[in-house]
Amino acid sequence: MAEETKPAAKKKAKPPALEDKPFTEFMEQHFTPTLQEAFGKAGLSDMKIAFTKKPVSLAGFDSGEDCWQIEGTWQQGTRQFNLYYFDEDLKGNKGFSSATHGAKPSTLESFMIDERKITLDLMVLYTLQRINGEKWLGRN
């Protein structure tokens, strides 16, 4: 009696993760709109978010080198934050700064340095947590 062999089950190919897209495409098409929506849900309906490449602007610091940044401003520009992507890579070096009343930020902090896997949801969560750390979300 010959054994019947079943054809191997075909695995469906997993679509590539959003985070595997080219950096600028991911930031423009996924992170920026998702972050904008999350800020709206958190009550910051006047948040303006921009994705730009320009020098880091910190009080007393002049790098002269351009890097990709997410800039967020609200309350008619009286509050702002910047996320810096120094390596043009989600897994690369990142920084955070914030300021009020149109002043230049004076402190550059590391951002998401301990995460082994970077996902869209984590990026949004960490950004909201950092803004909330300034007591800028809701009534703290």
C-alpha cells in the first residue's frame, strides 16, 4: 500500500510591516497622520504637525547639519515639541525637545533609546507620554 502524500499547506506571505517602508514614506504617510489623530483624541485639536529636514535649533547649539524632524505646535504657537531623527532611520538615534512661548528649546533629550522593536503604535504612545510628561495633555 502506497502512502498518500498531501501537498504541503501554502503559507500566505506576510505583507511587509509599515515600519519597513522607506523612512520618509513611513513618516509622511503613517506616523504623521496617526500622531495628528492621536493628539486630536487627547484634546489637542489645534495641533499642527510638520515633517521637515532642517538643522537642529537649540539655544546655544549650532550643528549646521540637517536632520529629519517632526515639529508639533499648538495653542497658537505658544507650545512646541520636536522629534529628531538623526540617522534617517526609525531604529537610529532620536531626540526630543520642547519649548514654550516661541523660545528655542534649550535641552535635547534622548527618545525611545531602549526599544528593540520600533512600531507605529509605540512611536505614537511614547510621543504622547513625553508631551504628557510636560503636563501639556488634559488637566494634570
